[in-house]
Amino acid sequence: MAAKTVGIAVSDELRPALDEVVEHFGHGNRSEFLRLAVRDYQGRLRLERMHELRDRARAERGGRRYSTDEVLQLIRDSTAQ
């Protein structure tokens, strides 16, 4: 894996909290902690986007919720055309 060093400023007040989470989640390795944090927040971002899509789809359907069987039938119907 190619890596590039980046600098991040952390206030003196935040440093103990950073050290605590790095020790626990990154096993004492700040780079590993940052990689884990980025992946975690990236997953949260995707989840937010999925919820937005779901909410928009529900709004377009007047709030109607479909069962799994209904969804599968809609898919079959759309591909049969």
C-alpha cells in the first residue's frame, strides 16, 4: 500500500482523548486509528445517503411500504417490459 504522510493539528485539550481512542481502536497506532475512523465515517455517509433515498422513494409512493414479495414482483414486472 502506497501511503503519504499528512499532518493533523490537535489541540492540547483534545490530545488525551485522541490518545485514549488511538490506544483502544488503533492499538496505539495513530495511522491505523485514522484509517479505521475514515472507513467508519464513510460507512455512515453511505448509510445517510441510503436513508435519504429510502425516504424520497417513500415520499414518491405516498408513504406506502411494500412487502418483499411486492418488491420482487415489481422488479419482475419492470424487467418483463
